[in-house]
Amino acid sequence: MDNVKKTKEFNLEKENEATKGDVDSNLEAIQEELVEETNEENCERQSEPLENEEEINKYIKEIEEYKDKYLRLSADFQNYKKRVEREKKEIYNYGSEKVILDILPILDNLERAIHSAENDGGENNNLKSGIEMVYKQFMDALKKHGVEVIECVGKEFDPNRHHAVMQEESQESDSNIVIEEFQRGYMLNSKVIRPSMVKVAK
């Protein structure tokens, strides 16, 4: 009986040792796992600021790109507005230029008719007065729209306003002075739409 009891006690002791060994092994495994998880968490925490910084830099770069695009678009829009305003002003000031240029030959013919009536010995005074009245009405209407006659006789020759078709020696005028006008020149709102056709003193 004693031997049996001792054998049971011996077996129980072995089982306890085996169980204790398993528990110790499990505890060591759990500790290793916890250490590993802790290390991974620490690594993730250390990497988070870097990732956040990279994202912030990325967003800053995108903001700068959008800002540049906005500034370019804003500048383009301002230039567009200025161009449209300039074009509108030019249309307002010079939109009638073509029509006026078509009317100028009619004025030239009226001027010729007036000069012709002046040289007929007074036989057509009524006709001359009528032509002068029509001519004046034309000029008044054009003046309202910004048309002005270019004064040239006695003035210094200006290539921007005068078109010289002849030069002539003159004792009465200095060199480069306009001494005769062959065809009137006109300006529209300070822009020369037809230069005066003139003779210039040498």
C-alpha cells in the first residue's frame, strides 16, 4: 500500500511539474506576444507624425497650386475685362468711321459744287446757297459725332495729318509749310481717318 501511495504521489508530482512547465511556457509566449504588440504600437505611433507631416506638406502644395491657378485666372480675367472695355470704347468712338468715310466723298463733291458756283459770275446764287446749306447741315451732323476738319494751310507739314502730293518753291512761305490744300482731311475723336492732301513749300 505504501508503494502504491508513493507511486501516486510521484505521478501527481510529475503531472504538477508538467502543468507548471506548460503554464510557464504559456506565460512566456504571452509575454513575448505582448512585447511584440507593444513594439508595433510604438512603431506606429512614431510613424504617425511623419505621415501627418507628409500629408500636411501635400495639402500645402495643393493649396499653393490652386492659389497660383486662381491668381493666373484672376489676371487673365482682369486683362479680358480691360480688353473688352477698350474694344467697347473703340467701337463707341470709331464704330461710325466706315460710314463717315463713305460720306466724305459726298462732302468733297458739295465743296466742288460750291467752288464752281462761285466762279460762274453769280448766275447761280440760289443754287450756291442751297448747296452751302446742305453742306453746313452735313458738317454740323458730323461734328456732333466727333468729326473735325484738319487745318493745314499755313501750318507746318505733319506726316501724321497731311499727305504731300506736291512740293514747290515759295517766296512767301518757309520751307516745310503747307501752302495749298487739294482735299480736306478729317479726324474722328482725335484719330486721323483721312489725311489732308496738300502742297508743301520747299
